[in-house]
Amino acid sequence: MRKMWKSRVLIDNPVVLDRNQIEQDLRGGKQVIIQFSHPDFYGSILEEVDELCAFFDENFGVRFYGHYSLSFDGHTLRRIPHVKMLQLNCLTNAHNTEALAALEHLRNLHIGIFELENSDILGIETLRSLRELTIISDKKVLNLQHFKAYTHLEHLHIGGKVKNLDAIGHLEDLNYLALHSISKLPLHFINRLKKLKHLRILLGGREHIQEIEENEIDHLEICRVRGFHDLTNITNFQALTSLMIEDQIQLNEICFDREMKALEELSISNCKALTRMTGLEQLSSLHTLRIFKTAIDFDSFINQILSSSLTTVEFATAKSKVDQEIQHSLSKLGFQKWSNSF
């Protein structure tokens, strides 16, 4: 099942809070996040925010960002002990981050601190109850060995400098994993994640994902991974319903050499060296196909055997006149134009 993203309501540096509106938004399925960009805006409202944190679930959260020219003081978190969703991101510096240990109700944590002071931050015991975690570290090398104790984690977005990446393989309940700017470290641990449905590999550098064996992953995204040129094991992903490949300038061929019955949506964007995509007739459930800015010849592409279930096709080169002609050809063949994105 694909990760469902909730729409968010951001309330920036509030002076007063409209509890009725917040409750209405939450009942409407949205996330509501109260955010602060500077200590001058905390005032006495943090205590009121904490009361709401105690009342609502983790779809109500608090975010601290910006604080330009200042280091965020983690002791501020003592004023919101009932927070369940916390975001400390778009911050250059922070200190006293050990204060996270006092947040016993925390279930969703997002850390994006450029100069993270504590490379062992994942060792804070209260974080072991997290269900969702995003943490990006550009300066310090994060020790992921602590993940062995994170028995509740279902959603993980990890990025930057890390060690002990294979410890992610201990997260038995993980269903969403994004690897961000993590280069060349082997991915064998993914084969141990039997509940994983959504995998994103973003930035960083690696040539392939050959370590990944047959799996139950539902959605795969590979975006702007430096040096990536080999997707020959794509049919190991037999449960895949959607595949997105973007900004892979060294990938020159995609071949579906055996049947993939589940794949419904396929998007290939800005892969300028890609000249061949074959085996589309093996994709018996494919209904939506997008090919944008590749080296694939349209006439060769459209004259090959395509999936019999295909109804929506977009093929674009970024050359307006050529694309108009291609769209006209696709329309004559009865294909609908792409109307949504992943």
C-alpha cells in the first residue's frame, strides 16, 4: 500500500490559537502544526500548545525552524512535555538536544539540524517508542546501531553521514524507507524488511540496487542518484504497483524481461541517456505511463508491443512543436493525457 500523505495546516508564530478551527482541521484528516521561527514568538503560548498536545493525537504537532543567527535551545522542549509530533528542522544549530529524553509521548520526530551536536542522538531512550522518524545529518556521522532497540518504527527517512546502516534491517515493522544522500553503502539489509512497502533512494551515489532480492515493495522511487546505470533486477520487485525513476543521466536501458502483474503506474523523467525501454507487454496491469526528457525515439517506442491495459500516456521531449505532434499521435491512438503525478 502506498504511503498516504496528509495535507498540512501550518500555523506560524501564533499569538492566539483557534482551538475550534484546529479541531475541525484534524477531524477533516489534516495535520496541524504550530511552528515558531524565533524565541521571541514563544511567549506564554507554549503552555497552551502543550495542553493541545495532550488532548490531540500525533496529527497535531510543533515545529521549530529558522532561528537565524541563534542556536535552538533544546530546554525549550521542557515546556511541551506532551508533544507527540515534533519537528526540529531548517535549523543551523541546536544545543541541549538531550532534552528530547523528557518527551515520553513522542511518536513522530523530524530532525534537520545542519550542525547537529550529538552524533549519538539516536541513543536517547525515549526515542525508541517512535513510529515515524526523519533525521538528516550533514556534519556529524550518525550512529544507527541504536535502531536495534526501535521496535515500533514504521516510517524512516534517514540521510547524510551515517555508520552501521545495516542496523536498519532490525526494524521489523518498517513499511516506509527513504535513503537520502547515502552513497555506495550496501543495501542487503533491505532483504530483511519483510513489511517494507515504500522505498525511496534519493541523491547520494550508487551504480545499482542489485543487492535487493525478490520482495513485497509496492512503490519504488530512484531520484538523482549519482552514477546509477543498472536496473536489470527490476523484476525482483514483483509486488510493485508504481515505479518512478527521475534524473538518472547514466541509465540507458530499462528492460522488463519477465512478467510484472502488479505494476500500474510508471514514470521516467529526465533520464537523458535512456534510449531503450522494452518488455512493456509484460506489464499486464499498467494503465499509466509517463516518459519525459529521455533519448527514446517516439516512433520506435509507439510501434513496439505495449501493455494491453495502458490507457494514459504522456511522452514529452521538452520541445514544444515535437511534443504537440506526439500528443496528437497519442490522442489518435486513444490514449488519455497524464492528469496527475505520484
